[in-house]
Amino acid sequence: MGRPLGSRYTLDELLGSGAMGQVYRGSDHEGRTFAFKLLRSDLVDDAAFISRFHQERSILVNLRGENLVAVHDLVVEGNTAAIVMDLVTGGTLREHLVVSG
């Protein structure tokens, strides 16, 4: 069993890491699979950043388009902040850019 995140989610496999944090595959309690971007701890410790993070929530969760990865939820719990979004399989953006470029 994976690591719990908030009251609704479970983190499983680490998929990668980048400038803002780490990305995990995980699921909600209904069994739907998502990607979870856990933000770096120094970002979570920045009160102004977390305030903006909360303010942008309603915009992010309502943006939809065929070329956008949908954001479903934002979770802030203790020293963890995460963005819950669609899981897009098939490699990383960097891999696609290197192959295409």
C-alpha cells in the first residue's frame, strides 16, 4: 500500500522529479488514477506562495482543453502541498521534445 495524501488519496510510484518537486502516480479512494506533483518543501514553507497556491485553485481546477492537463485538486496538509492532475502516460515532455527536435 502506498503513502496516504490527505483524506482522499494514496501515492504509489515515483515517476520523476523536476524544478518544483516530485511527481507520483497514485489514486483516489474510488480507484481513479492521477499524477500528483508534490511541491518542494521550501515552497511549502513560503506563506506567500501557499496563499497564491490557494487563490489559483479555482482557476486551475476549472481550466479544460484538449491540449491541457486537467488539474483536479490541490492538497495542502502539514508540510506537504500537492497538485492532483490527469496522469498522462507515454514518457516525459523532455523525451518528446528531444525526439521531435
